Amino acid sequence: MFHLGWFLGNGFGIQAWSQTNGDGPWTGTNITDWTKPDLYQDLARGLDRAGFDYILIEDTAMVEDSYQGSADTSLRRGFMAPKNDPMPLVPLMTAASKNIGIIPTFSTIQYPPYLAARLGVTLDHLTEGRVGMNVVTSVTDRVAQNYGYEEHLAHDERYEMAMEWVDVVQQLQGSWLPGAVVADADGGVYADHTKVKPIDHVGKFFRSRGPLNTIPGPQGKVPICSAGSSEAGRTLAAMYDDTMIALAKTPESAKALREDMRARVAANGRNPDDFKIFFIVSPTIEDTDEHALEAAAKYKAYMASDKGVEYNLWNMSYTSGGRIDFGAIDPDTKVEDIDLSKQNGEYTSIEKLFENQEGRTLREVVADSFQINDLGFVGSPDTVAAKMGEFMDGVGGDGFLMYLPTTRHNIAKVADGLGPALRRRGLIREEYTGGSLRDNLLQF
């Protein structure tokens, strides 16, 4: 069996705007009602029904303007803006569902460790143990500049900072020792002060005295998630992650990554069976294989159109950390002639896009190269379920993170089409056996 997650890729933002050509056709009422909780609650209910482990909520606090030196494309097409803060949405989603976990994004430059530790524990209480923390270092200068930095830190320094950040957060979440909460109404004692300890952390990036001023949540230390396949990203994940997000184009590359990460986790004195990698995939699911192939061809044609190319160039500019404006490069430039040395964002993502593309032009690459692909999962629910099973057999385990436009149509395809097809093959859980996100991850 394998695990399943859903990537809410535009966070608490306009859903299915940029994914439906940027100027229509709109899907349902998403364009007007994206600020309300209804769609997200429907998502939680549907995926709970399908046995998913969690929903990961992306978040980015900026309006990107590195592409062609303007915010025009970002705002005209709704790319990562506008967007609301996802934290208040988390308990609304868990209140509408029964089992599924919710993992909102915590940026290490947006949330000081004390604030993050307290917020994580508070959400753990409000969700009855169904929250996680997606730790990101943020990508662009524009985010950093919204939080007091002149420019973003260098890539490896960001990850050094992130490792200290998680360490401090977990120290704070462990600052109330077992037995600290007495709750003796007759004796008039709520907590034993000898079991509530300052952490007195003084590090390179952070200082925090502690202790946390709230009691431990149901999960104790809140489960950690991260995404990053660079050397620094793998180091962070091996030290702290309960679940890691990763990209892979083949079962072989996914297996190699999984084996490498399990070895790193074990080297950190942790049980690799407690560490779950979710591989990101964007399947094409329709009622028949024929219709799915037609839909995949239509999407491929769209991505090769002016609007599709604009999106890819915009996304590459953002992914570079805002340091390379791919919209200012002649699209007929050979990819090997493009200087990538200035990038300071998602190193691995940019490298993968240009991998083995020598001799091709930028225009050719962006027309048919996608950061996240379908891994060949195109077809009816039964066909896709069979292909997912075959892929995971080759990998050896863990799970998939579904990345689809968040529409009620897609929710139904997955919750009521793919989910039952996977269950018929014994590939996903029949039922939840625990009550927390950590229980979900450790069920098998």
C-alpha cells in the first residue's frame, strides 16, 4: 500500500484561475468565492473519503515582479497573488472532515521560531492532532524584502538557518516535560513549574529563551514536512522530516532518491520506516482512456501556446529566486548559452528543467518541459490506479502527492473515481486506524 496527499498549489488563493488558461473558462464559482472556506472544506471532506493522509497548503507572501520587470503577469493571470494567510483556514478544514491531516506552510524568514512553535501547537489543539508544519526557506528576494531583509540569503545559508529554526521550534515544543500539566482542581495546582523549562537558545540565526507558554498538543512535537532535493535540502529532511515532498520522472530515479534518503535518515539515528516520501504527480483522469488521452493532448497543446509558454517563463523566473528574468532572454537562445549562475531559488527544479536539453532553444524547452509531470498516469480511474501501483512497486513504497487544479470536478474525479479504484486493488487504506496526522503516516 502507499500513502496519498494533495498539494493545494496556490495556497489560500485563486483556485483554477491560472490553470484554466488565465482568462477562462472559469470553473464554478472559484473566481469569486476563493476567499471563502467552502471549496477547501469540500476538498478536505472529499479526500478524507478517499483515505488521503494530508493536504499540503502552499503559501508565498509576495507579489512577484521579476518576470519582465513588472507585476503585470503575476496579477493579470493570478500567479501566486492574490492570496490569503492559510493558518486560519486550517481548523476550518479539519472541522469539516474527520481524519485527514492539514499541513500549512511555515517560512523560516516569515515566522520567528517562538511564533511558529506556539502557532503549531495551537493548531495541533484546534485540529485535535491533525496538523503538520511544511518548512520552507522561501524562494525570492521579494518575500525576504517583506520581512526586513535587503535581499534573500544564499541557498545553502537558508538551509543552515532552516535547520536551526526547526531545532529551536522543537526545543520549544518540548519545553513542557511529561507530567508538567497536573490539572489538580482539588489541590489548586494546574502545572508543575519544575517541569516547564526555558531553552535558552543562542545560535547563529536565532535567540529564544522559552519556555513555550502553552501546553503540549496531542502530537507533542508537530510533524515536519519539507521539499528540497539539493544536498542541503536532503540534509534538512533527513534530520527532521516526518514526510518529504520530492520530484521524480521515473521509478528508477524515485527509488534512488528514496534509498538515499532512508540511508541518511538512519545515519541520523532515526527509523527510516517512520519517514515517508511523497512524489509529486499531476495525473490526467477522465471517464475513459480515450478521453484522458484527448485531455492530455489538449493540455500539452495549451502549454505550447503563448499563454502556456508565458506561464513557464514566469514560473522559471520565480523559481530562480527572482534573480533571472527568463522573459528578457531571446527565446531562440540555446539553453547551454543561458547563464544560470545568478539563480538563488530552487536549484534542483531549475537544473531538472534544463537537464539533457543541450542543443535546444529556450522556446523549445518551455513548450514541452514541465516542472511537475503526469509520470504517465493518463487514463480512466482504473488505468491510472494500475499505473500508480506499478510505479510504486518499482520505487518500493511511501506515496504520491497529487497536484491538480483544485476544482470540485477534480476533487470528484479523485475522491470518487481514483480512490475507489485504488482501494479495489488494495493499494491505499480502507480506513483510518488512528486519530492524528502522525498516526496516518505511521499506519503502514
